Amino acid sequence: MIELVELNKTFMLGEQSVHALDQINLRIDAGEYLSVMGPSGSGKSTLLNMLGLLDRPDSGRYLLNGLETTALDETERARKRSEMIGFVFQAYHLVARLSARENIELPLMLSGVPGAERRRRSKQVMERLGIADRGHHLPRQLSGGQRQRVALARAIIRHPLLLLADEPTGNLDSQSGAEVVTLIEELNRDGITLLVVTHDLALGQRAARQLKMVDGRIVEDRCRQPAVPESAHG
């Protein structure tokens, strides 16, 4: 589904160049569940922005479902992003003056989906995420966990192939965070490719495949070992 080939991105900090991404080669198959971990400044968020078509590399290739994305103009990139990719951020990024339902329906409205179909789909996704009774509430009237569920509903209402989550539990208490993790893992089991960027070691270790980044490079790429049944020990 995803293939990165010799991907590079450099930023200037004053007069010093920083390799945010340094010769990244990565293949991700459809339906995988990955975490990306590493210290601040290691390139995690830059990698997520590249995968989400929010930024362009200086060099290298990014193939998404076989499509060479680095050749696309901004209009085409925005269309592919809307069609194929959902985002969940630590800060929610909800529109304060819109209700929860209106925030969820926003991607459909921007795509010209008729109102009746928007309401049908938002009702469906709100019921799935346990916020059907919060549709008329403004973001300020919701708890952090509820706001993250609204953001998640907005991210998946167009049935994306890829869900990118950047510190999705960073602003949540432990119970709300656990509930959000359960939801995104359910979506992965339904077939959505899931990539989680996190500083939380416990969250990162839940992923079936775990990447570690340092100084713009992937220095570790490993799969979680399956649990050994107790009977196998003895």
C-alpha cells in the first residue's frame, strides 16, 4: 500500500540544516498496525506529514497504492488526502463554533455530499464511537475523551484506507486514552491501515510493528512477538 524510497527532507534552523528525514526506505502493507517512536526531533511528525500528503520531500519517492504522489500538484494531493487518509491529532483540531455532528460532517460537506446522506453517515459513525447523544454539543461542552472521539469520527467518516494518529492519547486521562486506543485498534481490525506516532512506550508497544526513529532515520523496525500460550511452557 505504501512505499517510501530514499525519502529525504531537510529544514533550516538558522544557518544549520537539519535532516528531518534521512534516506528513509519503508514499505507498509494494507491493514498493518504500526507505531513510530523516538525522541523529540527524531523525525516522527515529519514522517507522518509526508505519509499524510501534508508535506513534500526534497527528494525520493512516495507511492500510495501504486500512485507516485511526489508528482501530484496541490489540488491532486488534497483530493487524494481527502479520499484515502484520515488524521487524528493530540489537539483535536475541532471547529469551536460547530457542533460535534457538524464537525464530523465537515469533510463530507466540503466534498459536496447532500445533507441527508451526511446526517445518515454521521449518525452511523457517532453510534459506533459512543457519542450519539453528543451530536448537538459544541466542543467546549465535551470532555477531552469525547472531543477525541469526535475527531476520530471526522477522520473515518469517508472510510479512509489509512489512519494517521499523532499522539492520540496525549491530552487524555488514562481511562479516556484507553477507550480511544480500543476504538482505533477496532478500526484496524476492520481493515484500516493504522500508524500511530507516540512518545508513550506502552501505547507504541501495542502495535504489531514498531519503528524507532533517531535523527531522521529509522534505526529499528521490528514486529511484536506473539504471546506464547501457557501450555507451551510446560
